[in-house]
Amino acid sequence: MDFHYSAKTTELQKMLSIFMDEHIYANEQNFQKEISSGDRWQPSELIEELKEKAKAAGLWNLFLPDVSGLSNVEYAPLAEIMGRVVWASEVFNCSAPDTGNMEVLHLYGTAEQKEEWLTPLLNGEIRSCFGMTEPDVASSDATNIRASIKRDGDDYILNGRKWWSTGGGDARCRLIIFMGKTDESAPKHLQQSMILVPMNAEGVRVERILNVFGYDDAPNGHAEISFTNVRVPKENILLGEGRGFEIAQGRLGPGRVHHCMRLIGAAERSLDLLKERAAARVAFGKPILEHGTTRQWIAEARLAIEQARLLVLKTAWMMDELGTKAARKEIAMIKAVVPQMAINIIDRAIQVHGGAGVSQDTPLPLFWIYARSLRIADGPDEVHFESVTRMEI
């Protein structure tokens, strides 16, 4: 393994950091003000303007290797920079769930599916969501999924209820990638399929937007969506019946690297904020930075971040060199390690900030929500621990 970033990555890191300094950090409070007024579920004018600047700067669709020419290892540190602001990745068209959905369409879509859905997603003209998790079963075991996809002549008919479909509340959302069962008599990992569902199809209904610790994540949102006798043409099936788990595994590997590196970016920024606050405030006769507990927290944070980053980069390297399947254990490891690392650092940064740390005056509450949510999203910690143990023994 080479621990140096490529020349291409180093140059993009510089470009991305300059863009963040000039356009992202300066607009954090402006974005909050914008979504606090008017229709919260309409596109952010600020983000749409910044998207055009990102395109012009050549900082667009960096996540997709066949478009950007970047490997997973080369993209990972760029995702880390984007993660320093919770909404920044959307500016570069590198935000979940669109990235995962675009990867699915790119890898498994037909030419017609790519023309209809992938091209406008790559152009940033529409958004999408992913319908897998269900409210009535333990979706950490995806074989529990009950939603149905039944063949009816030249169509499929879909029934079910999904929730935590991130992006489903966005007015720009036009596509749902829906996972359901096509054959309950098949072996349990060959029962599920994925199919493309237009958001405006008859029978698709957004029932509500789910809050995360009181935060609605507008204008994207996490939707609970019902599907009642939704009819879509048979051509909308992805890859074929019974291939849902196969597609999911192809989708989740790169996505977990992206999530983890963005979260490392959030942890790095939280540490920066902790140090700044500790240096600026005096308590009990000396700067908070000079108290022993704070100094130990800073050292522990640096150790934890460096360890986590190296594990994620190793995982990305293995995916590039050996394929996603060969990196299964490492993918499970980073998903278990990074959110716990980040939430600990973010929590200590909040503690050093006192009351300000739990207010809208810092990004720390949103970082905490993001990190805590990722201990459940894409599989809870316990599932990944079990995967690692199984492969160990």
C-alpha cells in the first residue's frame, strides 16, 4: 500500500478546500436561514447556485470512477473534505442516496434506464430515494422484507410500505429504487428484486416525513412511503428477478466508504472547533485548553481519527485492488468503527462548547445526529460486529 495521495487527488483536495472556504463555510448560516423560511421542501436556491459553481470548477460527480476517473482511494479524502459541512456533498452531486442509486443504474441499468434516470441524476436535474427499510419488520435482516413485486402480464404490481427513504420528501425526487419480493419460494437471498418506480406513479404516497431527534432534514427529508397496487412496466426491473441482494452488495460497498470518510471529515471539524473554543474560553482561572481533561480529549481524538482514516483507506484500497467482495470484512469494520469514533469526538466538542454546543450556532448538533444515525443506517453496529466475528472464526 502506498500511503501517499496521488497527484490528481492532491490537486483536487486543494481545489475542493478552496471552494469550501469561499462558498460553503461562508454560507452555513445562510443555508439555515433559507430553509427556515418559505417552503422547506422546495430546492435550496443557495445550493442550486453553488452547484453551477461546482460544475464550472470541475468538482462534479467525483464519486463515480467511470465518470471522474478517480479510484475509491483517490475519492475518499475528497469525501472527507465534503463531510466538514453536512450539506456540502450535494453541491458537488456527491450526496447519498443519489450516489448509491447512480452507481446502481451505472452498473446494472439498461441503456434505456440510464437514459431516462441516470443522465438527469448525473446532471443534477432530479433527485432520487431508495425504498428498502420497512416499519413492520426488523429490516436489519433484509430477508424480512415483506413488500411484494408481482408480475402481471407486461407489468409488475407493487405493494408495501417503506420508511427512512432519504430524499423522498424533496420536491425534486423523481425516482424510487424499490426492493421487494418477487418469489417467496426461492432461496432466501434470491427472493428479492429491485425495480425502478417513478415518484409520480399512481398508488405511491408519501405518508409522512420522519424526524431524527426532532430534525426534519429539509429539503431532503426521510420519507415513509406507501405503495398500493403500483403498476410499473416489466422493463423497470433491475438486472432481473431475484438479483436484489446482489445489487445491494454492489451498492453498499462504495457507499460505506463515502459515508465513513464524510464522517471522518465531521470528526476533524469537530476537533478543530473543540480546540478553537478551548483556546478562547477561560474557566476557573485558565483557558479550557490548559485543563488536563481537555488536553487528553484532544490527544485521544487525534489517535482515533488517524486510526479510523487508515482503516477506511485500507478498505478503499482493497476494493480498488481486489474487488468489493474481498473487502467484505473491512467494509463491515469501518461501518462499526467510524460512527462510534465520530460520535465520541463530537460529543466532547459539544461538552467544551457548553450551551452553544447544543444550539444552532455550531454544526455540532447536526454532526451528532448524522453520526448517531449511521450507527443504524446501512445496518446497525451489531450486524457488522456479527459479520466480522463470522469471518474471523
